[in-house]
Amino acid sequence: MTSLDGLSKVQLEDGVLRITIATAENGTSLDGEGMVQGARALEAVGDRIGSVLLVGEGPNFCAGGNVHAFASAPVRSEYVAEVARVFHEFVRALDAVTVPVIAGVHGWAAGAGMSLVCLTDVAIGGPGTKLRPAYPSIGFTPDGGMSWTLPRIVGDARAREILITDAVLSGDEAVRLGILSRLVGDDVVQDEALRLARTLAAGPTPSYSGIKTLVRASRYRSLAEQLDAEAASIATAADSPVGREGVDAFVEKRRADFSSVQ
């Protein structure tokens, strides 16, 4: 992999923008520099990417915020506010992405790590994966959008229960609830996430963008409004290079080559 404009936490290869959100340093806590570089890269790469891959380097995907740094800060409220500001700039940039966002979730995804998992389109874990809000255990409230994303995944009542009791969710339970997409062997979580990211990066990117745009807008629309938006979107897709290639390939009984037309 080659670095993107000298950003050590961000790499671009085969259309996949890989962002390191935590490292073994500081116990795989959320990497502030990874957040800064990730937000900058997401803004800079534009249509050069086909997918985003979030990874943690170390024994965990991300064990949450650096609590030791919170404790040693001269003014804790100011320090935590700045951490949240930087984190939320990344979250906003990630939410605005129109390509698929994938995470390989090995070990723990706690606190900010769980917030990031809830933001992805596809999150792959293993039997050893564990998720935990972790905020109540230190007397905090959520950040990273967890109080917004989790209720939309599991429902309001279940989200309140998970957050208030600071529940530890196994990989199996997280899949059942829809937080994780599926499980693979613990030793191949990151490999499988990278494989999927590369596959999607070579797929019909405008189709994925249209899907994400429709789903995002459905938060605010009535069914009638959404039906109108779907009709307009599918009509546009039908006459696009990607849509034409997909239909022609189906009729001609061959595999679509989307990379040749986008």
C-alpha cells in the first residue's frame, strides 16, 4: 500500500481508502491523528475511491477513548470537548461518504469504537468480537453519534437498555441485533473486510451511491415521497453508463465490467 499525501494513518490502494482508527499504542484507544487524517482524506479523495475500510491495528478494533489522557488533563471538560470535536469531524465526513464503508471488527469495539461500527454499511466480526458502549462505566454519555445510530439499528427501547446497562454484546448477539453484519474466523476478520472492500470498490459505484442517498433521505420522507425519489433515481440509473453495462451484461450472459465504464 502507498500513503496518501504523506498521511501515515491513511492509505489508498485498489480504490479502497484504508483508515487506521486505533493502534496498539495507548491500548488501542481511539487515535486522534487517525481521525484528523481520516477526515482530511475523505474530503480530499472525492471520486478516487470505491470504498472505505476502517481498521484497528493491535489486539482490538478500538477500545474507546484514552481514559488515562482524560484523567491527566488540566481541565477535563475542555480536553474531552476537543476530543469530541475532532472525533465528530471524522464522523460527519464518514456519514457524508457515498461509497460503501466497511469495518473489520476484531477484539473489542468499545465506546468510540462501537460508535464507528454503528456508522458503517458492513461490519464484519468474529466469534471473539465484543462490543460495549462503555460510557456509563466512567460516568460519561455517548459521543460519535451512538445515541443516534444505535436506536435506528436496534430500536429505541433496546438502545436505551444497551446504553444504560452498559451491556457487553458478543459477536453472535451483535449480528442478531444487526450491529455486525456477519461473523468469520477471528484470524481472518481483517482479511475478509479488505476482500469485501476491494470487491465493492470494483463494483457499480454510482449504484451504491444512489442506494446510500435514498436510504439516508428516507429518514425524513414519507413513503409517497420516497417512492417518487426511487422512481427518479432508478430512471437515471437505467440510462447511466453503469446501468447500461449492467443490463447489457445480464442480457448477454456475461459478468458486468463496471470498472470499464466509471
